Amino acid sequence: MSIAKTIEVSSQSMTSFADAAQNAVREVSKTVNNVKHVWVESFEIEVRDDGSHLFRTHCKVTFVVSMDDDMG
């Protein structure tokens, strides 16, 4: 039996939504093991006064916290 936990994170990129989502996975993986699933819940673009764009994603990251095949 596996126990999983889901956390919510936000990440950003100056280049794309895909890069922002990859940043979320990369940063979460620095402190969390066994990441199994990432759901990008929403997208946002911040348009700056200088015309540049900031791509932001809000993600739910699921990871396994316990695996015990001997239960039961």
C-alpha cells in the first residue's frame, strides 16, 4: 500500500509555460523525493511595463511518502 501527499506550488519563467512547469518540478525535487505526478492547475501571464512577459504556473505535485507492501 502506498501513501501519497499532494502540495501546491507556483513557479515562473521568462520564456514559457513549459519552462515554468519544469522549474516547479526541479525546485520541488530538491527537497521532496518520489515525485509521481504534476498537474498544472492554472496559467498566468504578467505583462510588464517594458513589454516583457512573466509566465507563471500554479501546480499540484503528488509524491509518495510511504510504501509498505507487507501490510495486510
